[in-house]
Amino acid sequence: MRTHDVRFPTSQTLDGSDAMNPDPDYSAAYLRLRTDAGDGIEGHGFVFTIGRGNDVQVAALRALEGHLLGREVEETLADLGGVWRELVHDSQLRWLGPEKGVMHMAIGAVVNALWDLRAKRAGVPLWRLLASLSPEEIVDLVDFRYLTDALTRDQALDILRAARPGRAEREARLLAEGYPAYTTTPGWLGYDDAKLARLCREAVDQGFTQIKLKVGGDLDDDVRRLTIAREVVGPDIRVAVDANQRWDVPEAIEWITALRPFDLAWVEEPTSPDDVLGHAAIARAVAPVPVATGEHGANRVLFKQFLQADALSVLQLDATRVAGVNENIAILLLAARFGVPVCPHAGGVGLCEAVQHLAMFDYLAVSGTLENRVVEFVDHLHEHFVTPVDVRGGRYHPPKAPGAGTEMLERSIREHSHGG
Ligand SMILES: [Mg+2]
């Protein structure tokens, strides 16, 4: 295992700025797994962070090394459900969560690096590898502990079997048309009005049918910026807003009510990401404005509660915050069980490259639909990846290269390594 503390100075241009994170430096606690299989193939994974603390995240990656060294490559890759359970339920590391925070995210990076390795060795992109698994193989990847009051293994199998008919047609459509995206590029809070207007116009010209604006700093500013955005994009483009956890519950209700005339596609992260009942109260009060959340959702148990409590109507899973591909699949299955669309969080360095695989897998093998589904897109830092996303006409076009999309260029890792 080799690890790297990679940081990009995005705070200099205020890319990524919002009401809670005014100066992020997009960073990756980055991991490479090498084997002695003789094929030269490496598995790459990372945790996305926004600067300070990336070194702590790297230390958490290193704490998992003992679980990996000395394992048989083929055996390990053939049982990633078993590896997931071993890592997540380590009897001592578990104390640092359980199943949340720095240690859990580190496990996610290791799990994703193993999936990258497996997909590269199989010579296929991750979305296609996952979609080729049988329903039984897929449920074996999922830990149903703590889920069975909402989703049992048998129910998950039913969902997966129900999605089998029509799969070839969906794959053909995916390859021809791509997967719908929306863009957050215009909406960062640190951009001035002229830049906001210009980027909104460019988004529409590029074929996006939904944009997202950051809100929650100052209500008058939000009204002014939404007025500009609506004027530029017109009534037919969907406009979502994102408060990045800025409000208490009563304030959220008041603020969202004031923004309702702008016909919001959704309001994202109105309050603390852990506050299930708070989100439920907001959702009831601001209906029919949909409430979206999940990028800071720590694990499948929390998502289960959000779904049980009708506390969200757009589920924004983050591929690198929960414990990797396996827990993503658990949450996709939960969302399908409750009939809630998953619109994954992306944007941060490498997230677009990673999450597209899971969204495409969902379309082919889990939910079987694109209805009300969009994957976030932000046009930053793609040039640092070996297989950057292919977003054209407002859609993600399926990656064809083998792997999980998580491999950063050697030169980028070297040039942006923190402290040297
Ligand atoms: Mg957000």
C-alpha cells in the first residue's frame, strides 16, 4: 500500500465555496494497492477532503494496511463482501466510529481501490462489472446487519430480479445517450454576479437542464442571485439550491419559504446531516419543495432512518464517504425499496469520475430508471485523472476504460503532494 496527501489550491479561485465551506482546498487522501501478480495492475482509491485534516485521513488509510498485506489477490477480489465485513467490523478500529467518520471513509477508499483493481484485472469499467453480477452475487456484497427492519436479503433479491428484464435495452440507451447530469459550476457562493450569469448561460448552452446555486449566506444575496439565474436560464431549466447545513430547523423553513417563488428543483442539506427528524419537519413544512440530503450521510443505517421517516425525497449518496462500493450498493437498494431517486453527490476532486459508475449500475441493475435522476457535475480538476469524465450535452457518457475511474495521474500526485 502506498498513500499520498494530495491537495489542490482551489481556495485561491473560490471554486467550491459555499455557506459553510468558504475556502476549500480540494484534496484527496490517496491510496494505491500493488500486488505481486506480475501484471503491473494497481488499484487506486481515495477519500475526498477539503484540505486541513487530509493528513489525518491518510493516517487512517495506513491503519488498514495490516488487513491487506500478505493476502492472496484472487481470493481477496473474489470475496469483497467478506473483506468489507472484516474491515468494518475490526474489533478495535470499530471503536473510532462505529461506521462513521475518518476510519469509515478510509475503509471506503480501500474497498474502492480493491474494486478498481478487480475491474482493471477483468478488463472492464466498474459499472459494467457490477451490472454483470448475478442478484445473488450482489446481495452477498451487502451487510444487512441493522437493515432488516427496512430491507431484507430476500427483498433485495426481489428488487434486483425485477430489474433484469429490459436491461439490454437500457444499456443500449445508456451507451447512446448517456446518463443525465446537472451542474453546480455556476453557483459557488464566492463568484460575483457577472460570473454567475455567464456560467448560467454557458450551462444552458452546454445542454444542462438543471443547475444548482449555493445559498444560506445572506437571504438578500440569495434572492438577488436566484433572480439573475432565473432570468438567464428561463423557466424551463431546473434550479436547485444547496445550503450546506447552514440552518437550524425553523430558520430553514423560513428561508426556503422565502425562496419558493423561484420554483426550486430541490433544497439541499438544509440542516445538520445527522438530524433525521429535523429534515422530516422541514420536508413537511416546505412541501412540495423536495428536500435533498446525503453527501455527509455516514452510513446505510442513517439513510435507512431518513427513508423510514420521509425525511428526504432526493438521496444524495457520496461514493467516498460511506464505506465504498459495497455500502453504496446497500444504499441504492434501500432507496429502490422506498422508491426514492438517488442523485449522487459529486464535484469534489475525483468524485464525478467515481460516482458515475454507481449511478449507471443503479440504472442497469437496481432501480432500472432514469426518472428524476441526475448526477452532479462540476467542471473542476478532471484533467488530473487517467480517465476523466466524458460529459457532453448535459450527460455523462459511460466510461469504457477498465477500472473504477479513481486513478489520478502520476504527475498530478507528485506535483500536488502536500509538504513536498
Ligand atoms: Mg451539496
